[in-house]
Amino acid sequence: MSIKHFLQFSDFTLDEFDHVIERARLIKQKFKNYEPYHPLVDRTLVMVFEKNSTRTRLSFEAGMHQLGGAAIYLNTRDSQLGRGEPVEDAAQVMSRMCDIIMVRTFGQDIIERFAGSSRVPVINGLTNEHHPCQVLADVFTYIEYRGSIKGRTVAWIGDANNMLYSWLQAAEVFDFHVNVSTPKGYEINPDLVTPGNGNYTFFANPSDACAGADLVTTDVWTSMGYEEENAARLKAFDGWIVDGEKMKRANADALFMHCLPAHRGEEVAAEVIDGPQSVVWDEAENRLHVQKALLEYLVLGRLAG
Ligand code: CP
Ligand code: NVA
């Protein structure tokens, strides 16, 4: 039987997301009511980080503890991965000792090779190309605030990065539209978009991309791994800040999201991220709840509850 992984958003069907989202809602309720829920007793999650993290580490580690299991943190610096151990060998070993694995790394090819040698499910905790756990939390947050996301319009303002590619895949699964505005030289890589994906429209002007949006979202201009491009990016992205003027172009009840960490004055103005339309703290908290549902689903299938 093939192993179910979550390496990119398109790995799950709408039916699977509906299940995970419903479980996340119930698991969140239990958490808020201080109701113990331990379906993963004696199970172990190993988390492999090749890049920095606050939210991803914390939400997976706390989440696994709250489900009754244990979480182990490894990074490149002090594991043998940093000394050239092949990812295939690491995956063989880790998946003989643990029940589920989360990996944050550089290229998507690395996590795919890792999953190819793993006996247990592997979750993408961010690669250069995808950040599916974050977009799962974002979609969950949108649904909590506004109900179904089907038929809605999401405006993406900024870099064509891992977050955008996961949003584009989510748009296909959940049937919503993405208005994308990226500066010249930082456009979508067509190789990373499913052929025939008709769920997005490109706008040269970021303000126009916000018109009629139900959700406006952005992310850092320089993602992890691209630090040497920072000065050039600061110049190229001038004008792509999500500020009050752009939010005015969106629908009156539009939400603002940002996966964090944020740079006030660069990709987002303080008046927006700290303003009434921003749901960034719920978005961050929801990483915990959706990932607990994801861990439960990948380890136990639909048997839990
Ligand atoms: N949003 C997110 O993934 O945050 P971290 O980099 O802190 O994990
Ligand atoms: N696009 C950002 C997201 C950080 C959570 C990065 O890859 O650095």
C-alpha cells in the first residue's frame, strides 16, 4: 500500500481536506475547552529543519504533545545531514524509529527524495516551492471567519514564492480565484503551475489586483535561501506594499493575511497588519489546530475521533 504524504497542497483531495478541516474544528474546540485528547499516545514525530522557524516548530511540537505523542527536533547543524548523509539514508533510519516526519528544507526535490525512502508519512513544513501547511491554516481561517471559500477572490501581492504556489494549488482544489501581482523579474514560474490552471489572473498593477478581493495576502519579499538578493528585491518590490489604499480597493469585508514573520513598511503597512481587517494572529494559531488534524489523519487515517 502506498504511503500518504503531504508534500504539496495538491496531494490531498477536496474530500480529504473537508475531513481534515472538520477534525481541526473539533480538535480546536477540545483545546479551547481544556479537554484532553490523546489519539497519538506512544507515537513520535521527528521534525527536520534545514531552515529557521518559530511557528512551524512550535505548532508541530506543541501539537504532537497535545495529541499525547512526542516530537523530536533535528536540524542540519547538529544532525548528520549537515555532514553529507544522504537524505535517502536519513529517511530510512528516521522512518524505522518514528511514526511521522516533518521536513523543512530547500528544494522540493529534496523532500520528494526523502519521502521516496520513508516508510512513514512525510509532511512538508516549507520548501522553496511550497508551504502547504500554512495555506491549509489560511483556508481554515478564512472559512472560520467567512464560511466557504468556493467562488471567492484572493489577492496575492508580492513575490511568486512558496506561499503563492500553495495558494494556486488550493485555488484548484477549493475552486476559488487568485489575483496575482508580482513585480517584473519575479513572476510566476510556469513550471510550478499545473498546466491549464485557470484559477488565477495576473495584474501588472498591485492595486488593481486588490479590486473586489475577499482576502488580500502577501509575504516577505526575500524568502529564506534568497538572502543575497535582498537589496535588488527591495528595489524591485517598491510599490508592492499592502497599505490602506490597496485595502480600500478590496471588498469592504475583505480579510488580510500574512504567514509571518512580517516586515512592517516593506510588504505590509503597520496600519494593515495591525488593523481591523487583519487576522494574522488567528492564522498563526490555526497552524496548531490544522496540523494536529493533519497528524491525526496521516497517522491514524479516518479512524480517529
Ligand atoms: N509561517 C511560518 O511558517 O513561520 P515560521 O517560519 O516561523 O515557521
Ligand atoms: N516565503 C517565506 C515564508 C516564511 C514562513 C520563506 O520561505 O522564507
